[in-house]
Amino acid sequence: MVDINFYYLEDATISNLNRIFNSADIPFIRLSKFLNESPDIIEPELNFEEKIGYYNRKIGNALLDNFWKSSDFRVFLSKATGLKPKFRKSNHISYSPGDYSLLHMDESETNRLLVVYDLTKEWKHEWGGYDLYTSPDKDPLVCNRDFGSLMIVKLNSGDLSCTRYVSLKAQYSANIDCITYDL
């Protein structure tokens, strides 16, 4: 079982994370080196999934599925955000060169807490594949690939998220565990 980096469990850090999360236009926090150790990356069984005009990617079971469902992680989320998230689903998603998701795939989503754990190694900025979060009348939040980082973002009904197009010049795939909690 993986463990949360002890730094993120200290009371002062949790308090600061909660303050940061709740003061942003789009409530979010991004935590580098979130886990004590990088999980052993095993190639999950992935299925090609495409909905033309919405997304093109490979998807399977989250690598850290049990961790995302654990009470330890839910307690951390609750303290860091001040919310009471309820686990909905988790997936491992892989975006190869030419793959994408588009913002409007989230149009029917309700209030949610989206958690993205980045398992992408050796990524270059020019390959694209960044995560994008938007909310009406607010500046978009754009996040580049960063191995081992955890992104937590609160999205309301009408807010959108996606992983943008990965350049055909990319030499690797962007790999993430993507977890959705209902609010």
C-alpha cells in the first residue's frame, strides 16, 4: 500500500492547503511528490475508448484504485478541502500521441471533486497533453505534466475539464489516475 508523504499530513500543512484551496477562483491545490514512494508502475489492461468529438484515449482500472477509495485518503481530502467527498469512480487513463479529450465532454456533470494523480515520466512541455479546468467568467486553470503530483480541483455544474491534445511528436504517453468524488 502506498502512503501519503508525511509533510502533507502535518496540521500546519493541512491548514495551509485548506486556506489555499478555498481562496482560489477555481478551488484547487497541486501537490508535488504526494506519495512517499512512487508506485510500481505496472501496465494496466487498457481499452481503446473514443467518442468522436469528445475524447480519444485508452482507459482501464486505476493503478491505485484501493488507495483512492481508502478512508485515509478521504480523510485527507476532507481536511485539505473542507468538503465531504463521496467516491464515485476511478480510472487509469493513457493519452498517446494524437489522443485528446475536449472540454464539452463534462457538460452534463454535477458538482464534483476531481483528483488527478500524474504517472507520466519524461514529459516535454512541447508535447502538449496538459490538463485544463474552466469555469464560467473565470480564467482557466492549466496544469502541465509533473510525475508524482496530485491535483485536486472542485468543479461545479457547468465547470469543465479535459486533457488536451497530445502532439504526434510525443515520444511517450501521458498516464494519469483520474478519480471523481461527488459533493
